[in-house]
Amino acid sequence: MPSKVVLVTGVSGELGGRLLTRLGNNERIDRVIGVDTSAPGREVLRRMGRAEFVRADIRNPLIAKVISSAEVDTVVHAATTVHPAGPGRRSVIKESNVIGTMRLLAACQRSPRVRKLVVKSTAAVYGASARSPAVFTEDSPLIPTSTSGYAKDAVEMEGYVRGLARRRPDITVTMARFGNLVGPDVDTVLARYFALPVVPTVLGYDARIQLVHATDALAVLELATLEDRPGVFNVAGDGVLTLSQAIRRAGRVELPVPRAAVPSVGRALRRARLVDFSADQVRLLNFGRVVDTTRLKTEFGYLPRWSTREAFDDYVRGRGLRPVLDGHGLSRLATKVMVAAATGQAADR
């Protein structure tokens, strides 16, 4: 069913804001409404065309009035936060993720005009552990890495979406489980992590990571909004990078630390307000995560433009990252680390 009146949540965020500008300049849509607790950035406001911004909190039941009074037929839920780039109040983010989703879906259920729901989710719902499969499919069990983290919020949120789909089978539901997002000007936890001059890693682990470029993520949300593409879809670029490969491509210095010391490093980074290193992220650095995107290509009908490697390289260029040390410096540093490690092992014996 063609979308005529679209409501987009989370428009003060980067992905939601960009989607608002795309849809606001699309002549096929009669009206576009962006909602959030704070206004989008100046650039989004300048470029959003016919779109409107309404300051509203999806945690408030009044969101139902916005949907009904505007006669919304398509809702794009892009307000979920899974990996905040910097330190934030966990309770506030959880309320937005869980309570906000419940209120929004309740409003959708009560509105007879809503016929389509597009949801931004995350591949973090699969978790990351030594027992994880090499590649996750959309049918893999959802096992978040912690019982109270942001990925657990996403699992709960997806459960509410499935409940709505059962109660309102007339609503077309599209769920996009995005891999880790990167781009030249996208602020994510991994973007901050790889920009650190010295990048801490877990000693003895070299996780495989899979990325999705921001333009591909935006294209998937836009296509799902404009056309009916029901189902659950993993969204990520082809191929993988190991953590060590990514660090070298970014010109950073790798600092392997014992696994037991990683939580302390994460707390130090949070206190310095550099990176919000949650338990979910630590597990990702240990074991990595790779998803199968066959369904995205064959059923949804979208072929990502950017591979994982290309997306990462574009992030490096866009951020203007320069090597921390030249080749000779890196060799000397590597030699010192190897000598120190050998000396430590000898002392232990």
C-alpha cells in the first residue's frame, strides 16, 4: 500500500533525521511528520522540505493523538537506541526504548488508519559468545549478551512488535536488524572507538566485525517506507574485517589488555566521556558477530552498495584519521611489546 501520511520517530538522531529529509522531499508522500523530544539539527531543518517537526515524547500516551489527528497510515520507528556513542543515563534510554515502543505500538493498534510499521532494530539481539554460530540468520535465537543492556531492550521491543503483528495482521511490518553503523559523519560507539589513538582490545581475541554504511541503512528504511516489504531482515555490508585489520586500516595503535582488565578500561573510557563501553560492546570485541544478508537481497530486494571494508574505509577518510605512528614507529613499538611480553613470560616461569 502506498504511504501517504508518514510519521517518523527519533528525528533528532542521525538516521531518523536523514530519513525525514528524504521523505520530506518525496512527491509521492502527501505529509511527513517527524517527532522527537528535541528538534533535529540545523541542517535537517534546512533540508526537510515539506516535512513537519512535532516536539512529542513517544513515552507519553498523547502520541496516539498525534497519530490519529494526522491520519497517519505509516509509522517508522527509528528512535531506538542500542549503542549510545557517549555516556548517557541508562534509565532514560531504557524508558525510551521499552516504554516508548509500547506506547507507540499501542497507538498504532488503536488507529484504524495505520497500515504499515517500519522498525529500526539491531543485530545485537543475537548476542555474541563463544557458542554463537559463525553466521546468524533471521531465524537464529535472540540471546542478548546481558540481562539488562541495550540489546536486551531491543529484544523486548521486537517482542512488542510481534505482538502487534498478531493482533493487527492487516498492518505490514518490516523489521530491519542493522549491523554496526558507520559513515563519515555518523557518531556511533565504534566510530569513537576506532578514532582512539590507542585502541584497547582483548588479549588473545581478534573478533570478526561486520558493518553497514549509513547510506545503505537509510536506503533500506526509505524503501521499506515507500513500498511494502514485510518481514525481518538483517542489514549489513558484504564481507568482514577482523578487529586488528580495522585498527591497522585506521592507522591506530592496538593495545591488547587481559580480558579481566577490560571492564576497568571501559569504565575509564566512560569517565573520560570518550566511549560508552557497555557489556554488549565488550562481548562484541571478544567474539564478534556476522549476519547472513541473503534475505535482504532476495526477498527485500536490496543489494548494499558498500561492503564492510568499503564502509570502514569511507569512515576513515571522512573522519580524516591519520596514522598515529609511521611504519618505522609501529615496528619499533611492536618490537618493544614483544620483548616486554617475552620478559614477562620468562619472569612467570
